[in-house]
Amino acid sequence: MLSRVKTMSEAVRLVQDSQMLAVGGNALHRTPAAFCHELAKLERKELKGVGAAPGYAMDVLCASGSISEVFFGFFGFENEYGLAPGMRKGIQEGLIKAIEGS
Amino acid sequence: MKYGPAEMMVIALAREIIKSDLVFHGLASPVPMTAMKLAKALGTDFTYINITGGVDPDWHKPAVVGSTLSQNLYEGGVANFGLEEIFDLACNGRVDISMLSLVQISPRGEINMSFVGGDYDKPKVRLPGGAGSATLIPVTKKSLIWKTKHDLKSFVSDVAFCTAKANPNNQFRVITNLCIFSLKDNRLEVESIHPYSSLEEVKSNTGWEITQENLPYTDAPSELELALIEEVDPNRIRYIEF
């Protein structure tokens, strides 16, 4: 029988350059942090990230240079943890295109 | 009992909630969260919805962290009502109050949450974005915009970018650490000044001209309101925003 169970390092290899990736959770809550840590190591290019209120997990991918375009309503860590540094640097340097929606 | 801007803002927001209202706030909202709990503790019979999907969470349990995505806003609730359903409800005109914030605001009720300096594609400072503001403000019966730091950086004659805009046909109030504004004839007018502030202080921290005179003070917090804030927020999570 086909098993869909994979190790994290196998699972992240399903993601290829230029694909669009939806990342769940909001800000620092329920985000797939371990998956994004592992994916960041692959140094994929031109990924398009999608989330309602992306935070830590998506920011790791922004900081690793994997993301070229990001769709969001709010992108940050909330309150005392502030703004997302990877996203900010990428957008401010013109390396990441921001598609802000509501 | 002593009080400051945090208590005054929580109380001003809570006083806006009346019987049978359906009221929403999102993430990064410790002051609105405390206001919702205070209104519950005061006995106002309303429905509290929030970004976690919890409906009327148990307000007796105090929050221990500043995030308003935490289990404290879900546990003990009467139903699960997801964010996408909240947006549908709002677009059907059935949300009475949304509590939202700002980075910059103009006298016409234009709110910027997107960036300052440079342009959209290469901003000097990229901000987090308006979240649900652009959808919710036009369709909510009463938008309550809160800002804990009323200053010339935030209260500007023109915003760098308009992320969301007040709907002149609906109610729109801005509650700050100094005063309360209300949108009248498409312009923000001071409705009342908090007892510890003054018209001079409001004027010198607002980037557009205020020509109003002889303005009333906001009713000072009652002993009951102050006592109940301590009861619903003993860990003083509300101060995270100040």
C-alpha cells in the first residue's frame, strides 16, 4: 500500500522552484515552523507565498531568499514581537513583491 | 482609584458596546480584548467574535500573553465561528462593531497600514498590512479605530498610502490615548477629550487643524469600571500596547 508518511526532509523536496505555497497558521501561532526551517535549507528560488496573516514560518522563507512574491492581509509577529524582519528587508530592497489584500 | 490612558481607552471602547451587538476584533489587539471582557463583566449582553474562531470565550479566565490569537480567546466559548465566516457575516451587514487600528490616519478617515516612504514596490519602511480593515470598515455599522500613541507621526493631513477608508454612511470613531474623534461630514471631529489631557495637547499632537472650541471631557472612569478592569485583566496585558 502506498504510504504518504514521509520524513520532513523528504516532504520539503516536493516543493519545487517557482511554485505557489500556502502556509497556514497566523503570526506566531500554528505556523509550520519545522517544515519551513527544512525548506529554507534547500534554497528554492522564486516561490510565491500565500497566507492570511503569515508570520514566523513564512518569514524564514523570506529571509532565506526563497520567496519572490508574497500574498497576505497582515504579515508580522504581533505586539511586542513586532514586524517580520525577513519580509521587511526583502520588500524594502525590492527583492520580494508584496501583494497585500484584505 | 488611579487610572491612565490604558484604562481610559479600554473603558471608552467598552462603553461603545450595547445590548445585542455583534462585536469583532482581530490579532494584535490587547486593548480591544480587555474592552470586550470589561463589557461582559459590566453585564452588557452582546456577542464577542474574534480571529481565533471562538464565540463568547469564557471572559472570567484572564489572558496571560499579549497575543490575541491565543487559546484564551477560544476556551469556554459557545461556538466555533471561523474568520472566513466572520467576513461573510460582515459583508451581509450583520457585524455591529469592528475594532481596528492604524499606523497613519488622515482627517478624512483614510488609514495607512502598508508602508511609509518610497513607493509600494520599494518602500522605505514596509508595515504589516491592514489585515481585514479594507473589507470590514466599509461594511461594519460602527468601526472603532484605536491608537495608543496619538502623535504627529500618526495623525497626518495626508497618508502615504490608503490601505482602508471610512465609509461616510456608517459610524466611524477613533479612540486614542488623548481623545475620541468621530467622523462627521467626511471629516474627523473631536468628540471629547480625556480628563487628564487638554485641547492644547490634542491640537499639538494632531497633524491637521482643529478649529473646535469648548469641547467636553470624556466621562471619567467609574470606580466600578476600574475595579472590573483589574478583575478581567489582573496580569495587565493591556499595558503591552503602551
